[in-house]
Amino acid sequence: MAISESITIPRGNVTSKLNFSRHPPEGQVAFNYVGAPPAGEPQHNVEKYWQEVTIEDVRGHESEYTLDRDAFQILLDVPESKETDFVDDDSIKANYYPEVEQLLLDNIPGSTRVFLFDHTVRRADPEAKRKAVQTVHIDQTAYSAEKRVHRHMGHEAEALLRGRYRIVNVWRPLNKGPVESMPLAFASSATLRQADVIPVEHRYSADGYVGQTAAIAHNPGQKWHYLSGMTGNERLFLECFDSETLKEGSGVDGGRVAHTAFEHPLSRPDAEGRESIEVRALVFGP
């Protein structure tokens, strides 16, 4: 028996629990190891807690949100990708990366140059290496964004850092149909206080590189959103950092979007697991 669209695809504003973080004790640096930690050290030292929040469905209101105010942007009716399987990294880079680069240049006014520095494919398989992340976070900070520019842009870095630079994730689902479970929630940057942001050292065990991400503490003023039933011809820009936020009076409100996967209370117990890819980009200009 066919299942009706209204049951299959959960829609509408909902209340759900999101996983937030507590600030570390004064004088301690929050950290997380990527890979095995050194002997005697924990994997991380950030304490988590669940908080019930209201999450607004923005379906039908997609154009009302902007990178400069909310640090997220939704694109509809994106042409079908040349990449169909999203299982081979080289194929993804050859077929999908050029599409992502052009999408950013076409939809971020004033952007003149894009450098894609990595991607993550998330699968629903319980044995998958990367699955949906159920912790509220921001992928980058001002510190790690500048460090990324130096790491990837070489001798051009100093000149590029004198202009506007951003880190934007381009997110899309990989399911054949609309997303039924574990959608992505994102908070408008304009509602995120500096006090909510917890810098976390991201320590890579393999090569010793230390980046920085941000965990997020809850505050009642945060406004949370999601796009119900997201499909493969839609894209979500998630802005992790915008250098304009460092300039007083720039008109850019925060430039950083907290986000997390969440359990939708209306998802069917046997709903297909959400699968997705995010590509991370340095965006320069104007």
C-alpha cells in the first residue's frame, strides 16, 4: 500500500531535542581529537547536554533568508549533477566540484574566486565511517578560517586576507527521494550570541595539524530552522565564517551558522536514513 506524501515526508514546525555543549571550566581549552588521542588523554573534554527547542520549517519561505543576515541560503531547482554515485572521491572532485564552484560564484554576489578544500559524504549505514552529526556546532572559526587561507593559498594568502574571505559549506542530500529522517537544523546567525560560541581545538592525530571548530551553548533567543523534505535538486549554503563580521558597521550579522542533524518527531520508524554530502569552500571577494 502506498504511503501518502504527508506521512512519508514530515513537514511543519516541530519541537525536538538538540545536543548542545557546556563551556569548559575557566582556564581550560576545549579540545577534540580527530583520530586516536595521545596515551592518557580523553577523546574530547566538552560536556554535552540535550535541550528542547522549536524548529521552524522554512519550506515555502526559502528566499527570505540570506547569508549576510542568517548565514544560510537555500537554492532550489539546481540542475542534475554529472556525479551520480558519490562513492569515489576522485570522481566527486572531477564531476561535482566544478558544479559547486560555479554555484557559489553565481549565487554569492561579488565573489571572484573559490577554492574547494574538502568534502564529507555521510551515509545512513550503521557501519559507515561518517554519519549524520547530532551535536550543534560550527565547522570553522575566525582563527581556523585564516589558518585555512594560509594552508591552501600559499604565497597568495596575505593578499587574499586583505579582502573579503569566507568559508561556506555546500550541503545536499543524496537520497533518491525527499529526506524523510534526520534532517539538518540551522540557527540564524543573527540570533547567535558571541557568548554561545565555544572555540574547540580540532587536533588531528595523523599529522599534528590543529584547527578550530565551535561547539554551541543554548540560549532561548536562538531561532532554529530546517527545510522539510529536502531533495537532490536543492542546495543549502552554510556560512561558517565571513571576514566582514570583523569590521564594525559592515552590516553582516554574525556570518556563522550553528547546525546539527536532529530526530524529527514525525519521521516514520522505518523511514529511509538521510544521506548527504557537504563540500567546504573558501570564497574570496569582493
